[in-house]
Amino acid sequence: MLTDERLDPPEAGNERETLNGFLDFLRASAVHKAQGLSDADAARQVLPSLTTVSGLLRHLADVERTWFRDRMDGQLDVPTRWSDADPDGEFRVTENDSLAEIIADYQAACAESREVAARYQLDDLGTADGMTHNLRWVLVHMIEETGRHCGHLDIVRELLDGVTGE
């Protein structure tokens, strides 16, 4: 059985501590749900779509970088695996893709996002051209996005090996 090292969000934190706490809990949950799988199982499709454990983690890494580095911070040339030519590029994985490397990349993207978020106040608007969202919105959106994909990870993991969990 895997040890669960996720930290619960604060029960009585201020707004920022609460938002960051829930997002970090969900980020850790996404990683927790992938642990213990082989590279092949993490890339195995058990649904009609391209949805896999590895693909979901790659997608979440790209979303983290897009919303925080690109949209919030206005950084240029932020890498993503999707493109106009291949809008599902991040979901294209094989059994040769290392789950450990995919997890490490996702954790690096989350660390990059935390660094960007720390430079802004909740009411600050993103600096990307045309950005109309403030940091508060970005954090809430990422809680929604990560939580939704944690549900997908639950379903895929259960179909792969029967493991269920929070």
C-alpha cells in the first residue's frame, strides 16, 4: 500500500492560504493516484478516448504552465505539448514514456506555478496580452481543472487495477 503524504488544506486559513492549500492538495492527489503504476499501465487506454494516467498528468503540467507562466506572468515561448496541428498532443503517450519523468515534470510545473503566483496579489490581472483574469480566478480555475482530472484519474486507475481512493 502506498503511503499518503498529502497535506490537508488549512481548516481556518485566510483566502490565499485556503486557495493554495486546496490546489496543492489536489496537485498531490493527482500524483498520489498515479503512484505504483508501471509505465505501460500509466499509458494504457481503458476508455475510448486518449485518456490515460500519463496523458492526464502531462495535460495538467501543460495547463499549469499555460495559466501561470503564459497567461498570468506573460512569459513568452512557454512549452506545451498541444498545438493547433495536434490539440491532443499531451495525451499521446506510449508504454515507453516514463511515468516517473512525467510525474517529475508535473511537479516541476506546479513549482513553477507556485513561484509565479507568489509574485502577485489575488486581485492582480495576468500580464499576458488581453488577459482579463486575476490570480484569484486562475487559482479557482486550477482547483476546478485539477479536481476534475483527479476524478478522471480515479476512474482510469480503478479500471486499470481496481485501486480506488480519495
